[in-house]
Amino acid sequence: MQPKLCAHLTGLDHLTSAATHTCAECLALGDTWVHLRVCQQCGHVGCCDDSKNKHATKHFHATQHPVVASAEPGERWLWCYQDETFAEY
């Protein structure tokens, strides 16, 4: 059975790819990251929650942009922070 998708995920009309494969905030701090996520509303690239700084989640809290996609090669999934909903594509 396929999980029910939230309105934020079903409302996407296109997917935004990462313009860069770096977390600018981590670079500015001299830190590293584990994985990258790309905001589907504005294209911001931030590090994941397994990373020390959790910049993707901080971006959601600051902007309320709810959906990110993995920016990792070979990964094709979306996450909605607001509804805690996951979808593969």
C-alpha cells in the first residue's frame, strides 16, 4: 500500500535540482557535511540532519519552505518537513 502524500508533495509541478553540491553555510564555518538536501521552493542547498549543523532543517524553520529533495547522486526522494511525509520518485 502506497502511503498518502501530503498536499505539499502532490502540489509540486517540477523538481528543483541542486545548483551546487556544497553546503555554503558549512563551508563558511569551515565544517563538513554528510549529505545534502535541496529546497524545492527556493533551491537552497543545505546539509542533512546527520550533519553537525543541520542546515536544511534550519532553512525550513527559518523560511517554512516545507519540501526538500535529496541532492545525493542516485537518490530520488522528497521529504515534507511540515507533514513528515516521504515520497520516492
